Amino acid sequence: MINSKEVIELTKKYITNHYNPLSIVISRGKGVWVEDPEGNRYIDMLGTYSASSFGHKHPKIIKAIKKQLDNIALVSNAFYNDQLCLFAEKLAKLTNKDMIVPMNTGSEAVDTAIKCARRWAYDIKKVPQDEAEIIVCENNFHGRNITQCSFSTDDSAKKGFGPFTPGFKIIPYDDIEALKSAISSKTAAFLVETIQCVAGVFIPKPGYLKEAFNYCKKNHILFIDDEVQTGFGRTGKLFACDWDNVKPDIYIFGKFLGGGILPISAIVGNKNILQVFTPGSHGSTFAGNPLASSIALASLEILEEEQFVKRSYELGNYFIKRLREIKNSNIKEIRGKGLVIGIEFYTEARSYCDRLINNGVLCKDTRGKTIRFLPPLIITKDELDWAIKRIIDTLSE
Ligand SMILES: *Cc1c(COP(=O)(O)O)cnc(C)c1O
């Protein structure tokens, strides 16, 4: 069997270094636990950036995938399949919307929402052709495709990749006046994260999203909520926008839907908006394939059957409270909601991650100075305590 040292050497030789991974190799996993090739165990407090909300190898997901593999995995969108419709129905009912557009990755779903908003602006709102504007926020993270790079404000994600897609206005996050002064008769949509997770877990003031939503409504602008990371219980509500009682025009989902197994994403909205997609206007070979759909359906069923949303809220509050016990003058702030939690330092956070990994806790820094924890929602209190003890020991001075 290939050992950790060999894996790292081969990876460095044959794969570009656009991730600069921490020095740990993972070869097995179950629940919240993962193992390296040498058999060392770690608790997964990153949870694949919220894509492994049910941990690794959740038995119900594995059962669903095996069953579907015995039927069929892939059917092109030239034909109907018997899994996508069931997943779509479940997701539409859960969000109380009419319909969905399935895609594969979060980035693709964001692209889909942008295409939808632009076409809606021309067809319905009657914005002059090719003049639609979409408002986004500073420090956003909406993915890595060229359009999302175009409106990123993170230089490392953007530099050298121009020319960029036009049609975006960038305003400060959590600033309602900035939104009000940015809109014009050509504004199609406001695209926003309900919590800026990648930026370092920034939570807007209570009421901001509601006010933004109301302002968009009044001005006939679509409110597009990127819940790729925050959706499905992660923040202690079903969706992060529920904290502000907002029902966005378009939800964007990803990560969670793949059940910790494979990519599947979707946008969700009402028919009067989503129906701008007419035959031939959009698509992807793998989008809505039966295997991915069966996993997404199983994920939503598990979420419904068990009390994950409530648990996420309670365990998250407990986790934050315990983290505040850490005595370290280099900690600037601890922020979080449910089980998305960040510790911001005054200096780079990466060396803390190295030390946490040495003590059995997997985590990752984001944008330099913040460690972001997104443990699987299935984590038990005992497992969380196991992690907390090590985090406190490692980060205390
Ligand atoms: C991860 C993420 C994306 C992009 O999803 P990919 O599947 O990596 O393309 C978009 N928006 C948010 C908020 C995300 O967290």
C-alpha cells in the first residue's frame, strides 16, 4: 500500500499546487473519523467544507447509492429518469418553491442563477438587452468559474485571469445603504451569501437580509441566496436565510446535497422566474443524473427524519461557548452560527492548523487568518468534546 510520504511526493509531482494542502493524507473514513494510510485517526472538523454533513459513509446514503448502482447510474438529459423527479419534488416542497434546475457543482449552480436572473431581467423586467446588472458583495465566495472570478474581490482568486465577465456591481457586505445606492433600473438581482463562510464566517447584522430582501422586492429585483455552504441545517436553521425570515426568489444549493459522496447542486425558485429556461438554453451532461439524484433524495430524507437542525443549533452554541475558554491573546474573534464556526487570529492561522492536525483534529484556515470549523452534523456531544479538549489544549498559550 502507498504510504503518506509517497502520496505527497506523487501529488506534488503530478498535480498543480493550487490548493497547497496541509500535510496529511486521508485514505479511509467513517462517520466523523478519518484515517491516514498508517492508521492514525483524526476527527474531521472540516467536514469537506460542509459537503460531508452526514460524515463519511452514512449507512443510509451507502444503501441508496448501492441500490441505484444496481439499477442505473447515468442517463443523459435526452431522456427522463425516475430519480431526478423525486429529488426535485422533495427539494421544491422543502423550500416551498415550484421547481428546480439541477446542476453538478456549486459554481455551476451560481452560473445558472446568474443566467436565470439575466434572462428574467430581459424577458420579464424589460431591461434593455445586454445591460442587466447584478449586485454582489465584497469578500464574496461564489465559486471558481471565470464569471465568479470576475466579481471576486480576493486577489489570489482573480489575478491574471482577465478579461472578466462584465455586468456586476460590488458593494460592501452587511451595508443596506450601499445596496440602496447601487441599484438602478437595470438591476436584475442581488446575489448574496447569508453568511460569508469562506471570507471567515462573517454573519450580517440581524435584519440586514430582511431589509435587503424587502428593498429588492420593492424595486423588482431578484434576491438570490447562495446557500451552497450554509443550507440544510448547517447554521441551526433549515436555511441560513431563515434567521432573518427571508424567502429568497432563488436559492442556490450544493455541497450538502451530495451526501458526502459526489457533486450535485441545484437552484430552486418559482415557475415565473425559472421558466425563462426554455429548451436548448441550458444544461450539463451529468446534471440530475439518477445516481446523484438518488443520493440527494436520500440526504433530504435523512435530514427530515432526524433532528439535525436543532442539534446543529445546540451543539454550535455549546462549541462556541467552549471555544471562548481558550486563553490566547492572538485570537481576535470567535464567530459562528450553528455548526459553522470561525476563530480569527491576528496572524496567519495555518500553523495552528498544522498543530491541531498533529493532535488529531482536522481543520483548515480560510483566507489566511481564520480557522473555519464545519464538523459533520452527525457529530455526537462526546465526539465534539473529544475535539474541543484538543482544540483548547492546542490553541491555549
Ligand atoms: C463551495 C461554495 C461554492 C462553490 O461550490 P463548488 O461545488 O466548489 O463549485 C459557491 N458558493 C458558496 C457559498 C460555497 O461555499
